[in-house]
Amino acid sequence: MSRTTKTDRPSISGRFDALRASARRALVPYITAGHPDAGRTVELLHALTDAGADVIELGLPFSDPMADGPVIQASSQQALERGMNFDRLLELVSRANVSVPLVLFSYLNPVIAAGEDALRRAADAGFSGVLIVDLPVGSDPDLEGRITRGPLSFIRLVAPTTPVDRMREISQNGTGFVYLISRLGVTGVRDELNTELPAIVKRLREAATLPVCVGFGVSSPDQAASVARIADGVVVGSAMVRAAGESVEKAAELTASMRAAIDAI
């Protein structure tokens, strides 16, 4: 299993620097903490790392996930019913102790409810970054400033309709990488990628100094390869959660197939 001490875990920026040096693209799978259960979440973290994940987004289940499609919503509900919460999430991350950077993927309310030291405790447990879905740039400057000055890379979201000036502002107020949502709406498996995606990524690359990762709807190795041709990283959410719901092995197989497709471009 892929284990490391917390003091030598690579940072998100360090991981992207290493990938850039070897002309490779990042694979960033998302899974929901506590789905199918806490024990298998730990197994999944190791399996995805061993199968080629560069960064893993670990979602904290929330009762009102406005941006999540049916697959991730169902996984969150199952995890909540099994008692997953912020403190238990930190426990399983500390227990897993994986060798790739982990991003805490959450809505704002659970982070606030966890206390003012929530992100420090997350860093101590083993997280390298945080992405808060419903905290856009400028919505709460004081809170955003505290997060920026904190111990975690602050991943920010960009929508496909975001103007270039706003793209630049978002990039300047984030660290680690910028997460480009490939299409409007909620998360979910899609048969086809947004045909306008290459142009959107081009605009974001010109505006942003951070690496650009693309997610929402990437569900097959071919789609992952298409995204990797234009972006610095590929985020796989609903398809990975669906595979994880079947078995750890299925999720590892999907990760390995996407890794191979990305590396073949």
C-alpha cells in the first residue's frame, strides 16, 4: 500500500511541477468519504493511488448538495446514513496516510460547523488542499482570506460561462490548481464532452497562472484522453463514485484505464 509520513507528503503544486517536468497530465479522481463505508474508503484511497491517481478529491457528504448529480447525491446520502461527518473523515484520512495529495471537497456549512480550526485539523490529518463548492471568489473576503493564509491549497472553481477577467481574478485568488467545470448543471456521467471545451480551456489558460483541471462529465478513458490533450489535469467524479459503489477493484480498474489513456496521448 502507498503510505508516507505526513511531513513528506507532496504538495499539490509540487505534484503538478513534477508532472510538468515529465510532460504528463494529472489524473484526479473524486470519491465520497464513507461510501460505500468508511473501511472501503480507506481501501479506495490506496487502490486509486496505486492505480495511478496524482491527486484525490475526497468529498465530505452533505445533506443539500446543490451541485451534485444523482450518483454523488446517492453516495452522500448513504455515507450520511452510516454516520460520516467531518471528524470521522479526518480519522479515516489519518488512518489511510496515502502518498498523494488529498483535496477536501466540501460545501461551506460543514466546514464552518467543524469550528475555526477545521482546516488546520484537516491539514494535520493529511489533506493538502480544500475546495469549497459554494464559496465563490469575493463572496466572503474575510473568510476567503483566512483560508488563503491557512495550511491548505485553496482550489477555486471556474464555470464555462465565466468571463476572462473573472477567470483571471479566480486564478489569482486560488492556489494548487483551478478546477474548470466543463458544462453547466450538476455533476454526472455524460456520453459526450462539451464541444466548446477546447475554446473555454484556451481562454482560461491565457488568464490563469495555475494548472487547469477539467471535470464534470468525464466518464471514459477516451474522454479523459480528450481532456488531457488540452488541460493539465482530468477530474473524474460520478463515474468513479459509481465504480466505487460496485467494488474497490472496479474503481481501481477505471483509474488504471484512464491513467493509461491519458499517458498515451
